[in-house]
Amino acid sequence: MKALLPALCALILPVLAVGPARAQTDFQPPRAGGPDPFQWLEEVEGERALAWVDAENAKAQAALDGDPRFQGLLAEARAIFTAQDRIAAPRFRGGGIDNLWQDSANPKGLWRQSDRASYLAGQPAWTTLLDLDALSAAEGRNWFFHGAECLKPAETRCLVYLSDGGGDANEIREFDTEARAFVPDGFVFAEGKQDAVWLDAETVIAAREWTPGEVTSSGYAYVLKSVRRGEAPVELFRGEASDVSVWPIVLRGEGGRALAVIARRGLTFFEADHLLLTPAGPQRIPLPARAQYEAFVDGQVVFTLQEAMGDLPQGALAAFDLQALLADPAGARPQLIFAPGPRQAIQQVSATDGRLVVALLEDVKGAVDVWDFAGGAWRVSRLPLPEGSNLTLQAVSGKDEALFVRAESFLEPTALWFADAGQGQARQVRELPPRFDASTHLVEQFWTASSDGTQIPYFVVRPRSAPLDGSLPTLMFGYGGFEIAMPPRYLPELGKLWLERGGAYVVANIRGGGEFGPAWHQSVLREKRQLAFDDFAAVGRDLAARQITSPRRLGIYGRSNGGVLTSVSMTQHPDLWNAVVIESPLVDMLRYHRLPAGASWIAEYGDPEVPEDFAFIARYSAYQNLKAGAAYPRAYITTNMRDDRVHPGHARKFAAALQALGAPALYYEPRFGGHANDADPELNAARWARHYVYLMQQLMD
């Protein structure tokens, strides 16, 4: 009989837990300023905490993995994430193309290279540079490749970033791509949240924890040193422990020669000083605090301005002449390149050998512009790329004018375009085969008024034949923070596992994101955060008013900052949704700053140590706003132990508090995966299979 229990639970739970369950318990939920009954779950690898995690994992697997649909969903997701006909995402290095390839045989991945000609011809001649699965087996570690910083111009010597378990902390090792081996007695920096860049063949500039404890309250480096082979490190710049971080930027000219070094001193997540390191000491570049370094091209140091600077408007792209900066840092003034309009937002900025490349959103649709600096003036042209698609700079060459652009939309498979910024030409070189039948669906965009009257846009992807009677199972995505936009994307796993089974989904472009530039983001910072939650609820209500769906059939999903959104949406409006997926979330917003790397986000949310900030955060923090007797929908909460960006304690404590209240909640936490929870394809396939089993139980059954 015991062997049958998991399967029976899986079959019974979808029937018993379809609607919200009213909590029946004497447990008193956490309150602002009061004791935290589940703080012990913040001890990531504590014996008691891990025993709780293991028990919750077993329950979640019985309910989700034990569902008869799980294995079919898992097989479909695995086929998508390990398909051999995926587009091998390119990166320029040397004269060739690099790629990290993960599949069922190589779940940790192969770092490999092809020559450019064969890659463009569709028959890449791959040579493996580093086998991460073999390296992990040889060293008894769980290594994942997090990129490489390669010395220009040859780019055969690289600083390789390796993550044990997929988290943000990396070990850095010097690698020779010609020998396809780590360099004996080469540069090695032990694991940490750190950054290193080449100055020349014998010297690296690194920001790291040089002595134990020498990190900011956010867990990042604040001391920059130059390391020459065989010599003791030399300090170049020192910030403060109260900063967020310090990172190095090297500006390179012809032949990869270093022309200048900038220390970016992060004062908050969004505010920074950019300091030119000169023989006379660090010299501050005259910029507003909310400015971001983007690129160096044609002797011009390019920044985006997240706040106005004199006659340069908020959101503008501007550049300093490097020679003017070196001659008189305090007196130098930037030149305007581009000022976005009210419906435009700069998403990415990069540089080829001689052009500036800018990816834009215009009414949440993509465009790519090329800027050329000649005769002291900037001139623009637009690349001929698909209209109405989301366009992302996949890779940009620093050796010539080549670049790759990824084009995608909700229902059209992702395509890879190769462009020449100098000639203004572009052609498609790859297209992902369709992963689901999109012919039966349509895309609509609507706008709805939020609590303060602001119009909020959202996209709906739904079956053409679905009746508008509120019966359509619908999943709504949101984020609303850090100026991160949610433009149209082609999501094969969503299409195959959800759309083909009759579901619909919605992308809510709420405030806090980057859809319409810095102002859209800054309008909901700190004490105004409630407006982002109101935006999300307004979209949910509008969907019901249009009878696209109804609270019984509407679910929401959010990860990271999106977990703040979905946990608050659940506690403030439990009647608006019947499914809530909360992944890798921030939830306890009165303690987030005390958990890694929470202190870095105070500029976004406010500082709970300040009484005024504590007050407005306490009004919405989901962990402290749970209510006994409330009818909460059955939630699915998930993270992983190796998330060193958003502490697993947030997810653990919220699940435990819900359960203590008698509210139904599933919790699942694998041992690795990093903040994105997707370090390898098998992990990712199982992750999405569980998500969609849960959503089917809540919204379709």
C-alpha cells in the first residue's frame, strides 16, 4: 500500500486543491517587527533546514512528479532543451565563433570554436576547447562555464569563469585556447563574486576579496588591484565597505592596446562614480550618479544617462572624447548621440571595430540602429531586420563590423541574423524549427488603467477558437523591476507544454521594467512600489472583464524580483488567481538586505533599517502580510540551494509560513542550478515539467 501512496496523492491532489483553501490553524503568522518563527531556514546547509527541504521535496515530487502527465511533459521539455537542431548561440573570439553547447550527453557543456565561414554556411567545424563534464568528473566538482575574458588582439589567452553549482560566485583560471588547456602556473583566482580583465599579456586587473571579509555588505569586491605575473598585487583603487561593488573597465585602442582604465564604483545598484585611473590618482568623470558605461569606439567613451545631465535628457546616449577626458577630466563634457522618444527605450549598446550598435524597443517592439562617428558628429542608420520582432544583440565583433542579432516573437521561431554594421546589410543565417503548432493561436495587445490612471500595456497569446467566456486557462507573467523589459519572446517549452494543451498566456509590461526607459522604471521605486503591484492586479482584472479568462482559470508566474510581485499579488489579491508560481524569489522584504546579495538592492526597494522605509515596505512584504483565515490559492514555491544571488531562505520561509497557517503550498528545492535555476538541460526540463503539471492541476483540472 505504501508504494501506491505517491501515485494516489498525485491523482487526488488536483481534485482536492483546485480552488483556494481557507487556512484553519492557531498559528500566528510573522509580523513586522515581531519574532521570525522560521529564521532557522535561512541557514542554507543547516541540518534542520536540509531535513525540512528534503521532506518538502518528497511531498512536491509525490504531487507533481507523481502526476500521470509529468513524464510526458518531461520528455517533451527534454527534447526541446537538448535538441541537436537548436541554434548554437555564437560569440566572436579571434577570427572564429565560440559556443557553449549543452545536451543530454554534455549537460554541463562543451566550450567549442568554429571558423566563421563554416558557421555562416550552416556547417560549423567545431573544435572542443574545454569539456565541462570531463573537468567536473576529474576534479570532483560541479563546474558550469560562465564565460571567458580573452586578451586582444589574438584572444588565445583567456580568463575562464567557472561556477561550482551554477551560482554567481566563480573561480577564474587562465586558459590557452591553442593548447586547449589551462596554463601551468597561470593566473588563478579562488572562488568568489569577482571580476578580472587583461591589461596586457603579463598583467590582470582584478576586483575580488583580497583578504577574508574584504567585501561590501552586498558580498562584492570593493578593492581593485593590478596583478603582474610573479609579483605581489598592487592596489589601484579602494572603495568603501558600504558601497555595492567596484569593477574595472579597460578602454582599448588599435591592436588591443590599453589606453585607459576606469574604476566603476557602485554606490547603490543604480548609482555609481566612474573614476579615470591616472598617475595623479583617480579622477571622477563628470557624470550624474545614474549613468552607465556602455562602450568605447572611435576614441569615444559612451554612456547611457538614467537621469538628466544639463541639456542632456533622461534616457539619453552620450559620449566623452577620451583625449579630452585624459587632458581635463573635470572639465570634459559629453556629446549627445541619441535621445529616445516617449515610446522608445535603449535596451543594449555595444561596439564593433568602428561603429556603435544600439538595440531599441519602440512600443515594446525591436529595432537596431548603427551610429558612426565622423567629423565630430554622429550619424545613424537602421539595420534591415524583421519589423515587429524583439531584436537582441547576440554577439558583436571588435575586430571588424560584424554582428549577430537574434530575432523572435511570441509565435514565430527564433531566427539568427548576421549583419555588417559598416555596409548596413543583414541576412538571416539560422532559424529554429517550429517547436509547437502556432497556427491555431493569435497575439493581441491591450492597455488598461492602473490605480493611478496610468495606462499599462499587456500582450495576450491565446487560441483563436477559444470562447471569450472566462473559461480559458491562462498564465500571466510579470517582473516590474530593475529596468528589465519583457518584450515578445519565442518560448518553445511554453508553446509545447502549455499552448498545445489549450492554454493561453499573458505578458504584463508593468511599471518598474524597461519597456519605456528609465522613467518607467523609476516611477515605482521605493515608497512607490505598490503601484507596480497595482499594475499587475489591474491586468488581471482587465482579463476577467474582457472574459478572456477568470480568477478560477488565471495563474501567475514570477521569478527573482518577479517573486516579490507574485507573492505580494497572492497576499493582496488571493481572489484574483488560482495558481501562483513563485521561483527564486525575494519575499521577506524586511530582512532581504541582511541576506546575500540583498543590500545591493536598497535603491530599488528601500532600506528596512530606516524607519520610514521600514514602514512602507512592511505594508506590502508578503511574508509579514499573511493572514490567518485567508483563502489563499495553492501555491508552488521553488528555488535551489546554489542560488547565491537571492537567498533560498526567502522561498523556504514563505512556504513554511503558508503551511503553518494551514494553507496548501508545494515547495521544491534542488541542490544546484544558480539563480536562473536552469544550469543544465535536464534540470531545466524537470523544472518546467513541474511548473506545467502544477498549472494544469490548478487551472485545467
